[in-house]
Amino acid sequence: MALARQLIARGATLADAAATAGFADQSHMTRAFVRLLGVTPANYAAAMR
């Protein structure tokens, strides 16, 4: 999850972040993100801009 957060903060697409961080797909990353951080990856990315 830390790698996905770093990639998203650096501007990677959500699909690229999911694949690079080892998630099966973007949907799996989104569910894990919401479970652990309480926000969607898209909302996290928007907050990092």
C-alpha cells in the first residue's frame, strides 16, 4: 500500500499504481485503499495535487 500511495502522490495513473504495487487490478487496490485509509485512491490523488 505504501508503494501505491507514493506512486499516486507522484502522479501515476491509478491503474499503473495498482499494477506496480502488485494488486490484481485497480478495483482490488481501491477496496484496500478505502479499507485502510478511508478514502478512494482518486480522492487521495486529488488531495495530493
